[in-house]
Amino acid sequence: MAAFAVCQESVRAVRHGQHDAWNSVAAGSLAGALLTRVAYGRGFHILGFVVWGPVCGALHWANSTLQPGAVLRSALARQGLLDLPQQQEQHDLVHQPQQQQPAAAAAAVQAQIVQPRRVEDVTEAEIKRWAEEIKQRELAELKALWRQQEQQARAAAAGLGLDQPEQQQQQDGTSGKRWWGLLG
């Protein structure tokens, strides 16, 4: 397989990047000749050249014509064994006839679709705006966590009959004094 891949990329380079079934025929012939000569010796390389070229070309043609990967993906998706990517589902929703879905739903789906962009097309202002949005979201999450911990401390204090967290510290033996206050 590696010999075929090397031969195919070499043929593609020689043909200036053109990729078609003739690349597979030439690469299969070269790889077949090389491998049969190494394995069986002189004279058998012609057999490898004649057999493997047409076989690889036929496989290339069958793969490009029949597209078994797409057929398998669609069959698995119909059986519920494979999830379709979210973009495909959104694409399908957007391209349904308008009489089947209200205009508001179509606009909502269109707004959810994120169009891919090149990194070079992103401006500094957008990067700063995104960083600020992330910062604000993180701060809101931290504040919510802090409030939750504070409420849990108050609930624990109320459950013990204490009305202040300081009284709970005194009951636990951890007063508000610093360690140097304990020395004297």
C-alpha cells in the first residue's frame, strides 16, 4: 500500500497535480512491477506491471463512480446507526420548501448556521469582542459559583443553629485569629 501511495503521488507530481484514473493505472503498474520484482525476481515484474495497473485503475473508477462511502453513510444514517453532522441537518432544514416551515423558524435556523471563515479574514475588533464575551461569560460563571458556595455555607450554618459563619468557625475551633495570635 505504501509503495502504491508513493508511486501515485510521484505520478501526480509529474502530471502537475492532475488526479484521475490514469494516475491509479500508472501508479498500480509501477508499484506492481516493483513489488513483484522484489518478491519473485527478474522477469516477473512485467506480470506485476500488466496486472496491477488495470486493477488499480478499475478500483479508482469504481470508487469515483459508485462512491461506496457516501452510500454507506446514508444507509447507516437511515438506520439510525450514524448521526448526521449538525451542519448537514441545518442545511437540510434551510433548504426545505418554505410552505413546510414558517418564515420565523427558517430565520432562526439560518441565524444558527455558522459560516466557515478563513483566519486571515478575522479582524482585530472581532477577536477583542470574542475575548470580551468569553471573559464576561467566565466571570458570570465564577460569580454564580461563588454565590452558590456562599448559600451552602449559610445553609450549613442555619442547619447547625448558627446565624453567622464566624460562629461556625468558633464552634469548629477555627476562630478568626491569625496563627500568631495563638502563640501568646
